[in-house]
Amino acid sequence: MKLLPYILLSMSLLLVPLGGHAQADEEKLSVKVTPIKGKLHLLQGKGGNVLASVGEDGILIIDDDYAEYADALHQALQSLAGNEGLPRYVINTHWHFDHVGTNGYWGERGAVIMAHANVYQRMSTRQEMKAFNRVVEPSPKPALPQITYGDSVLLHFNGDQLEVQHFANGHTDGDSAVFFVRENVVHMGDHYFKDRFPFVDIGSGGNVISYTANVAAILQRVDDSTIIVPGHGELASRADLERYHGMLTATTALVSAKLDQGMSVEEIAAQGLGDEWAGYGEGFIDTAAWISFIAGSR
């Protein structure tokens, strides 16, 4: 059952200009730095969470926020590294502009950008995001991934082993999670919006059913000591992720049952999904939008 356009009642928080410099006062932009474990740090500006590994091999970052956060991110990395603060590697968990916005900035300064092959395909071609009623033009060459992979890639960096694993047709068709084996840390990208309904980009190959299966697969790889970095939100534990997976399965089952009864998305939204998940609709994806994603994934 495919429903377009999606019901997006509170998506405006995500819709900032791709360039952003004309809209933002760069003097006021800042990045919050939180130690995670060992050489790993969480950097939070406005877009997706950035994970930085800073050590003897240099700097590696996973995702890199909106374009206008380039200077703020650079300053944060300089403060952590005590040097020029330039990453050797950038890993993109997927193609959305709140996660790849400063790719060009780092690429022009020598960083090697890595991502799944589908990320390169989408960034290098014109994309229509019907959910936002906007068009994303191809990225300039310095912003494009230079290394792409199919299923997975393995990196040895700063004394750790990084397993970068593609999870198909979840948030998009190009999502990866990055597992730091030694430190027992994983960055899930937008396969995890902590305590919020997720945006599932059906137009980019995303699907709620496989998204849920992907989260279940990641749960099988983590333990009670794992530190989980979501795409959006604060650091999390396995118990937090279990609760999130419970929300995905419960709400999908509820919505699917009501759709099978002949109810419309609007009718289901009017009834709501119950008090247990009421707070999950307070992010930039509201309850109606989440219901529409479930309906559009069937």
C-alpha cells in the first residue's frame, strides 16, 4: 500500500537550506563535545550525530552535520587533536544532507570519504525528496565518496577495528552502521532516533519493515556493555535500543491491523498509537507521519 504524499506535519525542523551560510549566524554556531570511550568522542551540532576517533593515526569522523557547521566542527576537532584538526577519513552512514553537509569542506582538505555505493549514486545524481517537496542537486566532486563498498568494509585505525556494515532498505537504501570492536561502540546512523519516531525515506529505498529487521540484527551484535550512538539523540544502551525496537514492532503491528480493517491513515492518526508511544511523536516526525511511513512500506 503506497501513500503519497506522506503526512508530514512537523518536518520543518529538518528543512534547513543545504548551503545554510546565508541563514545562520556562524559566530553563534557551536558543537557540543562529549567523551564516549577511549579515543572516541560524540560531536553534536544541529544535524546528525558525529563520532570522532582521535589518536595516533589521526582523525576519523563518522557523518559531518550540515554544511554551515564546517567551521564549528573543525574547531572542535582542533581542540580534541591539538593540531590542525583535519580528518584523514570521513565515513557517511547515508546520503542525507544533515549527515554529509560538510563532506566538501573535508574533501577539499584531503580527507578520504567512504560510504556505501548507493550513497555515491544518490549524491552524484539529482534526487527528488517527495517527502519534503524538494530537489537535491548533485554534490560537487570534493563532497562525493572516494571509496565505496557493497556489503561491508574493515578499517584498522587508532588501535581499533572498525567494521562498517551495510543494512539494506532501512532508513534509505545506503545505510551503514559502524562497529568499533575493541571499544564496543556502534554508530547506527539513522537506524536509530533515540526515543523518537524515525524518518524512513521511502523515496530513497527505505522501508519500515526492513528498518525494523535491521535494528533487530544490530541488537544481536551488541551487549549490555555496548555504547550506542544514534543518528539523533543522546548516547544509548542496549536496553534503550530494545525499547526502540519494541516501539517499531508494536506500532507497525497496530497500524497494519487497522489498515487491514479498512481504516485510513488519517483515521488511525486521529485515534493515536496509545499513551506508551505518545512522546515519540514530539520530534521532527509526528505520529501521523510515522503512520504514513508504515502504510507506505506495506
